Amino acid sequence: MCDNNSCGSARPNMKPVYPKADKYPEFAKLVDEEKSQVDRRVFTDEEVYQAELKQIFARAWLFLAHDSQIPNPGDFIRTSMGEDDIIVVRQRDKSVGAFINSCPHRGNRVCHVDSGKKSRGFICNYHGWSFGIDGGLRGTDGGVYDKDETFEKSEIGLPPVAQVQSYKGLIFGAFDPEAPSLEEFLGDFTFYLDIMLDNDQGGTEFIGGAIKSEISCNWKFPAENFVGDILHASWTHQSGAQAILGGGVDLGKRYDELAFQASIYGHGIESNLDKVGNTRTLGYPDLVDYVFDLSEKAKDRLGEVRARAIGAVSSSNVFPNFSFLPGQNTFRVWHPRGPDKIELVVWTIVNKNAPDHIKEQYRKGVMMTFSPGGVFEMDDGENWEYSTKVNEGYMTRQQPLHYALGVGTLDEERDLPGIVHKGSKNEANQRLFYSRWAEFMKYDNWDDLQNSKVTLPQNKKQQWSD
């Protein structure tokens, strides 16, 4: 996001330092829940990062694709789960398979393109090993291996992702065969996902391809920003908003009395329920009119609170690294590429039934605001890069980071799912995000993870209605 002269070069590639298993619980102690503090080593330490790849990214459900990206058999995209390269491909029976994109012969990447249509399979450039869309090995280097009687072709193929499931068009994968179902992993957070996914009867689609960029930051900075940091908007993004909307804009004062944060299993959303605050910043009056109309129509589907959040100043993150912005209609994944680098992939999501000119305005609006050249993305990227770089200093790392805003603001009256706190200007969701991070470090089984304290308060209503 910035050149070497302005913010310092990224850390050189370092040999991974793999921690011993007994260190994982020790890493959990880097989050001090009692003091609402986080040790800065969680953003810089190579051992901590390698532990994250094993404890979080090799166990949690991770976003792979949207149904609209691979509608037909043989359609595929290439993505990542942690640092593992993945091919996601629609099967002939319309199910979805996901496979590690590495040839079992010499490990070369098999698929090099980002996406494709109606593929019959994949062939490795190195020795010509070919694989079907089901990941199975079909042939080898001109048949040389096939003539070897000891070679069991049926036992070799692209390693599959253990579980692939979807929720209302969003496809997720989990490496861990013992992971609970996607439905259980998301829990009642689907209530909030539906603000984007189910506000219109026609469903959703991704349009315009993907925008990719690299940012020299730790993946947790953007994830925690989207899980509940509206506080930064009036400082970081005020000038950008004024450039789009004109003077007199204040991103922090509308409908504060309705604002809330909610968290379930470390997933979180914050919203001030101002109806169109985010949508306005895309710069198209037609989108504002569309969202006002959509909000009224969606009350029967979603209820008053979620209908107001469709275009509101709000943000959300599905643990660990999948974020979205209601109103700006952007979904994004923060793929880790080391403790100090991410690959950011951004998509524009729209309702299938939306008019074509509305879809096009959303596409252009996302590029103008949240893309490498966007007025808001550049602001955020610079902050996250400096936050990561500065934490490399030895003495700097001795000082904890503070997440104490809004302690004691638990809202046990509002009839919403999850751990709900009053006000969107609050660090409650960030505290719960890092508590969930610590739980993944601490626990080696899903029973403990799904019955941990980052769930509903004991006296919170378990059921609710719109």
C-alpha cells in the first residue's frame, strides 16, 4: 500500500519457526481478558503465526466461493485456505469439491489461472500428470508411471478438503474432518449474515470478478477492524467521505441510540442502523433510493432492525478472516501470507433481482471506495501497515495494546441473538474476537471450542423472533 521510502520494506522471507504443541496454550495467554489487553507479539511472532495456520486455518470453516462464480459442472476458481492453495470446482452432480492445488508427484502447482469454465480437468506442467474435476489422478507423464505394476493410480490424487458446505450461496471449506457442520460453526450469526444474503427473495450473486491486492500487515488488523471498529471512521475516512458527499458529513453521530454490536463464536457485527449511511458513500443517489425501498420491503423478511442495517454504517467479520460491509456490498477475505503480509481479495455482491444499472453502480462504487485505489481502502491499508511495522520493535513489543472501550455495556434486554453490547462505538466485538483467537490456541478439540465462553451469556434469551 505504500512504498519502501514511506513505510519501510516488508520483512524478508524467513524460514518458518514451528512451535511445539505445548506452546499453543501459552500463546492463548497473550490475550489478557481481565485487563482487555493483547500482547503485540500476536501480530509479529513467527511461532505464533505458524500456530495460527495449524490451530485456526487448518480447523475453522473458511470462505471459498459464491455459487454464482461456479454455476456449471467444470467451473472452477482458485483460492486459499490459510496459505494452502485451493481449487474449488463444481462437480458433475452439481455438488462442489475443493482440492489442494499441489501435484502429488513433485508438488508443483497444478492450476495456475484464477478461474475457468467447464473444465474437464487439470494437468501439471512439470511431468504431465492429469487430474479430473473430482481430484482423481487420470494419467501420468505419457503413461510411463502407468506401466509400473507397483503404481496404484487410484490411491493418488489431489488431496481433498475434508468438508465443503454452503449457506445461502456462500461456499465454505474445512480441512478438519472433525469440525462441526458449517451451520453449527456459524451458529446464530446467520441471523446477521441474512442482512446481505436474504433481504430479497431472488438471492444474491457476485459480479465483476475479483479485485486482488497485497498489504504489508498482519491479517488480524483488518479482521478486527471489520468485526467492530466504527470508531476509526470519523478520523480515518472523514476526508474521503466529504470528498464524495460534500462538506458537513459526520460519520459518527447518526442514530447512535439504536447502535449495537453483536458477537457469536467470535463472529461479529456492528451497526448504527442509519439505513443508508454506507450506501451514500458509494456516491450514487439511485443506490440510496434503491436501499430505502429495499429496506421497507425487507421488514417482513428480516424485521425492523435488520432491515435498517441493509445500507447502514456497519461492518462485520466471520471468524477468522471473512468480512463484509452492508451498504457498500463488498465481501472480502484477508488471506495470511506471513505475520506481516496479506493477500486481499474483494468481491461485489448484489441481489440477483436488482436492476442492471443498480448492479453496475454497486460495482463501480466498490471500486471507488474499497479497492487498491479506493478512497477508503488506501486509508485503512496505510494504518494497518504502520500498525504491523511498528510492532516489530523490541521495546515496542513489551507494551500491550488496549481494547477496553465499552467494558460493562452488555445489553441483555435487546431481543437479538448473541452477545450484544450497546453502541457501535465499542471494542466489545474486538475483545470477543481475540477471546475466540485465544480459544483456538488453547483447545485441541471442538467440544471445548463450541462450548466455550465466547457464546451467549447464560441469562441471554436462546430464542428470538422477528
